[in-house]
Amino acid sequence: MKRYVAFWLTLLLFSSAFATGGSEEQRASWADSLRSFHHYTEGVKAFSITRDSTQAKRLFRAAIEADSTYAPAYYSLALNHLYDSLEEGVSLAETAYRLDSTNKWYQRLYGQSLLMADRYQEAIPLFRRLHTAENDPDHYRILAALYERTGQPYSAIVVLDSAEVRFGRIPLLMRMKRQLLAATQQTDRAIEEAKILIESEPYEVEHHTVLAELYALSGRDSLAREAYGKAMEIDSTDINTLMSLSDFFNQRRDYRSMLWATRRLFALDAMPLEAKIRHFEICTSDIGFYRDNYFQINDLASLLAIRYPTDPRVVKLYADHLIASGELEQALAHYKLHTADTPPQEEYFLVIIDIESYLERPDSVQRYVDRALALFPEKAELHLAEGNVLYRQDRFPEAIRSYKNSLGHAATDSLRSVIWGQIGDVYHRQAEVSKSSSKARKWRRESYAAYEKALSYNPDNVMVLNNWSYFLSLEEEQLERALQMSERVAALTSNNPTYMDTHAWVLFKMGRLEEARQLLRKAIALDGQKSLELLVHYGDILDALGERFMAETYWKRALEKGYDKAEIEKRLNTTTPTTQPSKQ
């Protein structure tokens, strides 16, 4: 205890000597320095012990206010600001460095801040000093990278050469040098560097792969293949070697060998599934390549399906492959097999419903709709699918009920617009088949009200705009509005023959025959005379223009292709154009 008291008395006397000695100006300077030191140490404690960075910053700034030349406070503030405010952090780091340019910590932080701010030219002199003063290979690496970034690859190579002399061969720096040598077309020197590395580490697969890539770059393919062969002998499962080999074959247009290497990659767990899927998508993006290499691509798809049997991405990939191959039934069976997966996937049921609908199997569609709704009762798309099934069976009230059920689960205005459009189509179809004229008028009004509702959610719903404008033209009602809607469809789409037909038909009903003829002629050319309805409509327009012979030619052409015989005979027996049934 006496020793402790004596220590403090000595310290007090020592402090008093400072307080009484020297001029007033000196004493003020010492007092400022002591205040700065006090604020700084308190700031360090706040940051390190209590983790209060806000308080630490305040104390560091107080230290600077007490002494504007107190470098440690600038340094600590810079550390705190680099990731919050980069510009201010760089400024603070620079101030600390300027105040004490011999401090290596300040130099490093300032250099780091310049790198973060992409101020490479300013960073070069700083790292040149560091790499000269310090025995640290990392400074050589950074300086070489800076030279390379600023378009000085030869200077970068010189720096790496000096690092090799000073520290010996460091793999990372040698890799950088090889890349720079290749970039500056010093391929032969890069090859010699790779050979030296192989001599020192003959069983390192990466070195043989690098040598193969350099041979390939210089056009010496036979030597490249030999180097790749040695790499594969060392490790036939090395992912980097196989990827490099795949690229090599691809560049040489040796696609069979490229797909062989790709299959080896797909068999590796080290290659992420995302990368495999992306690679498969590239292989199948070109139809000609897909066709010419179908069997190997099929092998890739099968391998993924075997290795990742329940991954939804792979289930979809394999099904898409089957569909692209023309194996629709197999794709359907594939999806049905996975409806028992856990957890169940809504997407599988939707695809099954779409395919079965396309194949016109209403019973199967209904069965899978019911199963899906039992699993996903809140999914609007499934209620919509159920409504579509009922609609095709002419069970109109039930279809409308399903569509309205889907509205309660619809999450977006876009989907609500689609649903109301479907409701409008059902009401209109109900009007068409109704034997009662009063009921037909009622359903038609309901149809138009539903379309209005659909457009209130999405004014640019193309299907609703097209169908409503066509139905109005059939009834010869509100033709100006029908024209506005068909013109809007034309503005929203690009040369769609069906929509062009609607536009032309509205013009025809308005008596603008020549405009209708020109538009429909273009639609038929774009369609390649596949749509029978377009042929019949064109004949109707030609007949109205007095071109009876050509009108009959188009009507007969439609009849030959399977158009309703009674409708064509009705036209052939009269000179009055007859409107067509509504579009669905």
C-alpha cells in the first residue's frame, strides 16, 4: 500500500513539474495534447469494449478539435467511416497519412481506402513505397494488380519478377504473371513458367491444366490435348480441368467431345446444380445443335433426373426436354409421377391440367383439378383452371361460380382482370347458345359488364379488348368504341393475325371496306393461310367490294380445308356477307 501511494506521489510531482515549467504557450500545447490523448483513449475504449461506435466517433472528433494534428484520431475515424461514407473515410485516412507519412499503419489504411474508391493512379506511388519498405509479398501482388488495372501490364510483370527474386516462387504471384504474359502475347514465356512450376510440383493438376490452356492459346492443340490428358490422369474428377477441357472442345467445334466433358462435370457433386442447369440451358438454346446432338443431350437430361429426382428445377428441366423432343405423353407421365412428391408442387398440377386440356381429356383435367384444389384451396389459378374445365363442358353457371371463387384468392389486379375477362367470355357464350332472345340479351349485358370490370383492373388486357370489340362488331353496336379497342390492341401487339382480323372486321362493319381489305390481306400473309376464319372473312370483304369471283375462291379454299359446309353454301347462295360466330 505504501508503495502504491508513493507511486502516485511521484507521478503528481512529475505532473507538477510540467505544470510549472515552460512558457504559457508550451503549457497550452501540452494541455491540448493531453486532452486529445484522453479523448482518443476514451474513444478506443468505447469502440472496443462497449461497442458504441457513435460515442467513439464523437470522442475521436473531440480529440481532433483539441489538437488538429492528432493523427491517431484521424486514423481511427477513417477506420469507422470507410464502410459508411467512403469519400469522408478516404479524406480522413489521407490526413492521418500526411500528418505521419512514416507510420506504416497509416500508409496501409490510406492505400486500402484509395483501392476502395477506385483511385488506382493515386494508390500506385503509395504501394510502390510499401513494397520497397516492407518484406510482404502481398504488396507486390497489389502493386502488380494496380499496374494491370491502369493499363501497364509490362510494369506489373516487372514487379512480379522482382517478387520472385525476393521471395521465391509463390503460386498466386506466378499465376498472375502467367495471365499477364498471356495477355501481352508472351505465350512462350508463360509456357516456360508453367513448365517450371510443373517440375517443382509434378502432381498438381492445376499446373498441367494451365499449361494445356497456354498451349491452346498459342494454337498448339496437340500439345494442349497431351497436357489435358496428363491433368486427367492425375485427377479425372477435377472440376476446373473438366470445365477448361469443355471450353477447349467447344472452341474447336468438337461438340461431341464437349458434351462428353460436360457429362463428366454433371456427374460431379462439386459442380453446383445451378451451374449444371445453366449449362444445360445453353446446350439446348440452339434448335439445330439440340437436334444434331439429341442423344448426348438426352443423356445429360437423364443424368440430372437420376441424380436430383425430386428437385423441382430438374423435374421441370426434364419435362421441358421431353416436350421439346415431341414426347408430350412422356412429359405428362413424368409430371403425374411427381404429384406425390413432398412437399407437393402446385406447378406440376397446373402443367398437367394444361396438357390434358390441350389433349382434350376433360375427365382427366377434372380429376387433377380436384386433387390440386384439395391440396391448394387458396390458389386462384386452380379455381381458374376449374372454371375453364366447366366452360369447355358448357356448364356455364358452374364455370362462373368457379371463376368468382378464384377472385377471392387473386393477389394482383392483372389476375383479376384475366378472371373477369373469362367471366365475360362465359356470359357471351351463354348468350350465343340461348334459345331465348330475352335471356340472350341479358347474358350479353352481363358479358359486357364483366368486360368493363376487367378493363377497370387492367385497361390494356389485350384478350378482353379484342374479344369485346369483335362481339360489338357482330352485334353492330358501339362500333366507334369497338374500333378504339381494336386499335389499342394493334398498338399493344405486333402483327398478330387474329387481332388484325378483329380490327379488319370492325372496319368492315363500319363500311371502311378498302382499309379492311388491306389489313386482312396482310393478316392472311402473316398467317400463311392457316386460319380458315381469316379466309372466310376476306371472302366476305371481297364480296362486299363487288369482287365476287375472288370472294368465292377464298370461301371454297376455306371449305376445302375443313370450314363448316353449311356456312360456305349460305355465302355461295347469296351476295350478302354473313358474320361469323364469336371468337373464343
